[in-house]
Amino acid sequence: MSGARKATPSAKPRPPARAPGGVPGEIRIIGGQWKRSRLPVADRPGLRPTPDRVRETLFNWLGQDLSGWHCLDAFAGTGALGLEAASRGAASVLLVEHDAALAAQLRRAAERLGATTVRVQRGDGLAALGSCVPGSLHLALIDPPFGQAEFFEPALRAAVRAIAPDGFVYLEAPAAWSDEALAPLGLQVHRHLKAGAVHAHLLRRGA
């Protein structure tokens, strides 16, 4: 940055800014055309941005080039997951967020990035998944507010109908989901990662 003071060898790295609730004040997109672009994180109950390590692993699993993919982020929050997909070339990304202030923040972020393939919709993520044309999505992202486990099963039921036969469902949860639990929903675990309190699952249609 022009005019910025250079750090001395003994200078310690500055920790990320924190909102009053203890969540980061901002996060960064970690890959694709908007790599290192900042996204604000509001102090909202249950809003916990997907950690950098988890996002990096998820898109390594998916492959870094999502050209032509159609994606839906059903509980968008900061928009980090959906915007990571758009940054990697997804043809369309729908960010659905119930909170009016967060939805407005998402619109500002998309506008600032020039994200023409991203659409923000204020509303119910479950309803948005349910209204998708069957088989129309390549990736459904399900990361409800932390602690609201009642959303998981209906969201997964809607997502499995919405994804293409070779599509993926990403599920972020406070506990691991087994193949036995997922089988009645028509899904199975493709990849799984535990990072701190987060269990990240990449799911596919069951055999």
C-alpha cells in the first residue's frame, strides 16, 4: 500500500479485527478472480463465517474451476461460500439470506466486486431450494445459523432434489453426519473435514 510504514523485523503480525461478539470483523475471499477481496462480517447471533481452512479444503475437493456451474447458497450470511464459488467462475450463484441487513450487505459486496453472475435474494433458504428446477444445481451450499439444527434435514431433502445427478451438497454442521443418517435423504458422504467446532461435509447422491 502506498505510503504504508514498513514493518520492522521484530514487529508482530496484527490479529484480525474482531466484532463485539467475537467473530472476525471481516474475512477475505481466498481463491479465484477476487482472491484477497474483503467481506465484512456483521455481529449477528449465530453468524459464524466458514473458516478459511474449511473453504480452502472445500474448493480443493470441488476443483478450483467451477466454470458453468449453477450454485445456491441457502443461508448466505457473509456470502463467503457463494462468492468463493463465483470467484472461481460459476455461471450463476444465488445468495439467499433471511436477514434484511445482511441481504443488503451482500448486495453491496456483489456490486463492489462487479459480480454479475451473483444474485441476492432476501428470503427463506428452504423455500429457495424447494423452488429450484429439479436437477438444475451443480452445488447447493447449506450452512444454517450455528445451533439451528432443525434446518438440516429439510434443507438436505430439498437439496437432493435440486442437484444434478453428478452435483454436490455442502453441509456445515456442529456434528458429523454419517452415511446411515444420510441414506434416508438420498445422500452419502463424499468428503468430510473437522476443523475446531465445524464439521464440513461434501455430499453426493446415494448409490
